[in-house]
Amino acid sequence: MGFFTKKITVYKEKGCKAHWQTAKEALKNAGISFSSTSLPSEAPTCGCGAKLDIRDFGPKGKIDRDMYCIDVEEKDVDRAREILASLDGATWA
């Protein structure tokens, strides 16, 4: 992916890491270059670098609150959306 190319988000989903990894694998197998991120949807509640979230200590353990995104070059948007639409349970931007 070039440094000065326009990138468009084709996949954006909250809290489903498995779908995000499947989408990345499908795009990789199709030969489409992409950039992906896993961003936390909320800031941690503690300061001083502790980064503790009290909701992670419940009876079921840590929950997935991350936002998963995949961006592709503008020229590959239509092809990438077709690939993602063919995946089961995928959402795209």
C-alpha cells in the first residue's frame, strides 16, 4: 500500500475479533493490500499507566469492547466489498 494513497474503510465492527480475522484472511488470500486496526472503544478508567477497567473483573472475565476496522486502497474498494459480502456474518462500511 503506497504512502500517499487514499484509503477507504470497508470493514468496521465492534466486539467480534473472529469476524475481523476472517475478513483479513479473505482479503489477504485475494491479494488485496490493506491496513487493519483494533482500537478500544473506551478509555481505561484508571490513570498512571494502570489501564485497569473494573468491568474486566466480573464473573465472566474480560469482555471484547474493541472496534475492528479494515481499510483498503480506493482502487480495491469494490473488489474488497464483494469479498466481504460473501463472508458469513460480515459487515462493511
